[in-house]
Amino acid sequence: MKIDLTEKTSGFSILTGDKKGFVSFLSAPIDAYIRGTDESASFLLRKEVPATVYQEPNGNIIISAFRETVFPISFAIKFNGFDFHQEEINTLVMGLGDETIVVSVIEGGTLAPGNNGSCQITMTGPTMTIVLDLMNNNFSKSSFNAMSLETPDAYGPLDYVPQFSIGVFDHYNPNTKAFIRPRPLRLGVPVISTLPTQGVSLEQDEQDYLESGIAPEERTLHFRIVSSRILESGFNEGDLSELKLKLWLPSGLDTVGLPIDVPMYYLGTDSDLGQIGPQASQSVYRASYTFHKEDTIKHVDGFMYMSIYVPIVVQMALPIVFRVSGSGSPGPTPDSTAAAFSTAEPTLSFADNEQVEAENSLKIINKTKNKRKKSNKKT
């Protein structure tokens, strides 16, 4: 087993024989890579959690991290290209070719394996060590589990969560996986119509519709959906995805109806579809829906809205501040919670009873001044 750090990203590759697996840190920011050599690299596992990865002489891979936050923090790791054999609390056993690798946290944190080759790491100590231990025994593959998106990945609120690009086309060729004749745009918005789009491979009936200007009663349009992250692994072309395309169809001039769930089918990664890059980084899906000509009763014209449903959890960590005062003075207000973490000049504050006494003293002084003014006037 050999580590490959040449891609200079928040992650690395593992090589054994002709097999290659990828270890990616999903919660890392875009500019996560810090520095590195052929033997070791430093990068961010997520914001405020720098780490170093290197390989020991015995073949084990070590990930050493420390956190700059005052509270425990979590992040997600994704393993692509591995066979997954067994999942336990704080342990993930997976295969790569003829090798068996055990992933575990041995110090300062916990590991919770999820589906689809993902793990959630919770860093509880100031430092943490993750070990990818190489086992040369013949591990039984009878316990192989197919991975899906049943358990969602977790992302921090400031991390790079998945983003989607949706294209609308007149035709889809399942043999070549090609989407044909994109819908025309008006002011940057696709025009959905039962009339066909001008372009290549027009059939005779489509040409007739265009020449006459009379649209057919219905038309099935095809959607190409590209995810900026690989959310599902172990899928084959045509497998039904856990993701869904949601369509809000118009129900009036300025209103939309309840969303319609349209199933999405996995096509492959960007590398599978001929994109050039160091490794697969995007997932591509397809979906289809039949639109109808306006009849002013069931189907009307207007604006349609689209979105992608993804079963993921966005995890948030909020600091809690406790202040103990021997004099009984109150703690900071919610607006000044953040200031409790910063260094500031000491300020003078009164306890409740001290403040009342100070106010009473001020009233007495003011009354004394007023009496003196009156006596001066009389004099």
C-alpha cells in the first residue's frame, strides 16, 4: 500500500497493485491545501482544523489533526473506490484489491461509519490521530454491504455543501448518454413548451409542428442534473437515486402548486462521461417529465420552479458561555456573547444593590446642590 499526495487537495489517494482508492474530506473548504511533499502533506479537514497526513515505515497511514476551536467539532470523510466489509463504532474495515485496511480513531475523537462510504468524525480532544492500518490477512468478503444514501452525510454550516446544475433538453439518447437540443433561453430562463426546439435530428412531425406553429398536446422533456460532489457510490448506470427533482408547476398567473417529486436516475461520474480531471468529482443524473399544453383548467402557463431534494444533515456547533461572579453581577447579554471570547480592557460594573446605592447617593448630591442654589439666591 502506498500513499499518493500529488493532487494537492484536502485528501489523498491509496495505491495497491492496480487498484486506487480516494480519501476525501467533505467538510474541507475549497482552499484547504496548505503545503506538502511526496511523503507528507498539510491541509484543512475543515475550517479551523489543520491536519498532517504521512505514511509510516510499516505501511500504516497516519492523519494527525488539532483544532483551534474551544468546543468539539465534527467533519465528514468519504472513501471512494474501496470495498466495504464491516462497520462498527469507531472502526471501518474496507478492502482495496487484495489488501484489507482498518480505519480507526486512536486518540482524541470518535468515528461513526455511515452509508455510501462515508464517516463522520467528531473531534473531542485538542488533538486527534486517525490510523489507516494495513492488514495482510485474507479478510472474508462475504459480509460486503451495498452502500446507498440511506444515512445522509453531515456538513458544517460554513462548508462547501453540494450545488447542482440543471439543464433541460428535448431528447436523451440512452445509448450514448447524450442530451440533445437544449431548450431555448429567454432572459436566462429556459422556455418549457410542447413545441420542439430547432436543431439537429428533428423528426418529421416535429418539423410540421414548427412550420405550422401549432403545438402538440404534450411533450416529454429531459433534465440533466450535475452535482458538484459525489453523493452516491457503488451505483451503476440507471440505478434509482435517493435524490429527487422537485417541480413547482404554475397554477395561476402568479402562483405555483405543490411540488411534484420526479425520480432521478444515476448516469455516472464526470470521469465516466468523458470529463478530464485528476479524479472523479461530480455526479451526473437524468430525469424526465411530461408537460401538457395549456387548457386554462388543469394546465396553465406561468413560471415553474425547480430544486433538488438531498437527504443530508447540516450540523451546527454553537458555543455556550458560562460566567460565574462572586459579587452576583449578571453575565453578558446575548449580544455580547461573542465579546466574551475576545481580549478587552477590564470594565467596572456594579452589583444590583451597589448600583441602587450609587443612584441614591447621586440623588442626595443633586438635592444638596439644589438647596445650595436656593440659599445663594436668598442671600
